Amino acid sequence: MATIKLHEATKQFAISNKLAMQFLEKVNRPVKSHSSVITGEQLELLRDFAASPEKIKSLENEAKKG
């Protein structure tokens, strides 16, 4: 499988790098930065997350609250 960096995946899924990093940290698959190479598992998790507007909105609201 070809490697992909987080920022490349977020472009494909139309979500922010920050939001993607927060999500991956929440599911115990953290990355250090937007330029980190992600695993196939992390990519699948992000794909599922990006496909769910409810999950995105929930995490955005959580981040706003602090």
C-alpha cells in the first residue's frame, strides 16, 4: 500500500488537518503533525469520520467547548 500524509488525506476528505488530528487522538491513533504519514487503518477511520456530518459537527462542538 502506498503511503499518504495526513494533509493529503484531509484534502481528499474535505476536512481540516486540525479536526483530523483531534479525531485520531480521540480514537487513540494520534499523529504528531499534519505532515505525518498515516497508516491504512488511520486512513479508513478518517474516511468513515469524514463521511459522517454528525460526527464532524460533534467533534467541532467538543473542540469549541475546550
